[in-house]
Amino acid sequence: MSRIQYILPAVFAVGALALSSVFIVDEREQVLVLQFGQVKQEIRDPGMGFKVPFIQDVVRYEDRILGLQTQPLEVTLKDNRRLIVDAFTRWRIVDLVSFREAVGPGGVESAQARIDRIVSAAIREVLGSVVSNAVLSEDRTGLMNRIRDIARREAGSLGVEVIDLRLTRTDLPEQNLAATYARMRAEREREAADEIARGNEAASRLRAAADREVVEVTSDARRQAEVIRGEADAKRNAIYAEAFGQDPEFFTFTRSLTAYERSMREGNASIVMQPDSVFFDYLNDPNGRPAAPAQQ
């Protein structure tokens, strides 16, 4: 019994020691084995690993792509306009040893702070060399790629790779919004006034051309009407002349009927004359003989 009392604790101690020397590496992480702060082993593949108990430590780091939202910063552009800018950066650890040496025990949190400063400096450098229209336009991919390349080069010493960078906010400071809005409104009003003036000028040209065409068409129509009326009058006079030559009495009769028609139209003034007037010859006698003089 006395041996068993000594053997069982020894077995448990050996088992505990063996378990403390084994660790599991997940597929989403990478591991450094440190001995008194010095790197002894780097493990990037998932599986089981071993370390010396109580002497070596296991430090785990993300093997996935990480994201960083930078703090908003005010940038002065080339045209002296100011913008509030921030960015979203995607990065990952590519060199565990360099990463550990660069950031120390702080790990990812320390790396995030240093990458934030690197990205902010790159944003100031790139945006400070361009005008505001280039930043505020929809096509600013080139600017973001330039910022990404600078941040990638500077962050390489940390053992990390900047994979992508996107500007998420490019706003004017509050004190500049009102002035910018007023200037944009004035520009739009000026453009609107120019468009209205050009439209009125075009409308005037079209209206003048239309009026000129109306005058030309009307004048030509009147000329043709006068020609046709003259030709008709000539034919009518020729017919009358021919009829008068053949039967003067018929001509006199038709002329009297025309006079009667015109005198009896609505709106004509009253006519006062003697009943035996020549005007009434064809009303008094179908043959148009003059009426007998009135008895005194």
C-alpha cells in the first residue's frame, strides 16, 4: 500500500506534466513558442504541438484577415480646402517573428495602433497633393491605391501586409459646410441663368424665323390670291362684256339685281328716294320700263 501511495501521485504528476507540454493549433491561428521571451518555434499549420513545460510559453495570433477602422482626421488639400477623412483597412500577419519583435507583448492591439498611425500619415501625404474635386469625385480608386501602397510599404517592418484600403468618409468640417453649400448654390444658379439665357436666345431665333416664314407664306398666299382674283375678275368682266354685247337688257337686269342684293343686306343704312326712281325699274316692271311720273 505504501508503494501505491507514492506511485499514484507520481503518475498524476507525470500525466499533468505531459498534458502541459501539448497544445493544439487551430486552423484560424498561428503560434509562436517562446522561451524566456525568445522565439524558439513558429507554427503556422493546424495540428498538435509540443513545448517544454514551465519554461516555454505559447503565444497565439490570428491567421485570418483583420480589419481596422482608422480614427477620423482633418486633412488640408492642395487647394487649401479641409476634409474630415477616415478609412477602413484590411490586413494580416505574414511574418510572426518580425511581428513579435515589432509589437512585443501588445500583440494585435499594439499593431492596430501603429497601423492606424501609418495609414493616417499616408492619407495626409496623398490627399495633401491633390485638389478637392479629385477626392470628392466618385472615381477615387487611384488615390486609395496610392494610400494602400504607402501603408503597405511602411507596415512591412511590422511583419504585416496591408491587403486593401478604402476611404469611408470624406466630409467637409461643420464650419465649412454652410460656405460650401452657398458657393455650390451660387454656381448652380449661375449655370441655370446661363442655360435660361441660351434657351431664350434660341427661342427668339426660332420665333423670329417662324414669324418671317409666316410673313413670307402669307405674302405669297395674298399674291396668289390677288392673281387668282384678278384673273377671275377679268373672266367675269369678259363674260359680262360678252353678255352685254349680246343682250344689253340682260346686263342691266343682272346689275339691278346685284344692287338690290347689296342694298338689302343687314346693317345697311336706310335709303330714301322717289318711288319712280330708276333704282326701282325692275321692281315696278319685269321688263324694266320706267314708272309713269307721279300725278301732282
